[in-house]
Amino acid sequence: MAVVKNDDYILVDVRHPDEITRPAPEKNLVNIPFEDLVNDYQSLDTSKQLFTLCGSGNRSTAAASFLESKGLNPKVIEGGMKAIQEIGK
């Protein structure tokens, strides 16, 4: 597993702002709702490791597949925000 330095990644939150009830970590966070990803993915800094995140992991997996089809190499945060909150307990 590759080690990612503090600023060498982007956390792409694909949840719609209206549904964000569990806040994501703010560091290196970019919110692009899943439905907007097809138009907005080009704004991502592709020199950094991308991680996709949603509420439970389903949309972030689909988002990662889409980004892979565009030649990027994203990683999925398995379990989404639910898993992140469990780790934080």
C-alpha cells in the first residue's frame, strides 16, 4: 500500500450538499455531487491521489469506476462516512 503524504491527496465527496448529515474530514476535501461528476471531474488535481467518499460507499464506488474510465486512479473509502465515524469512536 502506498503512503500518501498530508497534501498529496484529494478527498472527493460525491454526496449532494442537501444530504450531508455526517460531515466529512475537511482536510483536502472537494465536494462534487455524483450527478455532477461527469461535468466537473476535470477540475480535480490529477497530480494527487484521489479518494472517493459518500455516505455508505455505493456512489463512491461508482464514482471511482467513472474516474478510472477517464484515466485516473482513485481509491474508494470503503463503507463511506459510516465507516469513518465508526473508526472515530
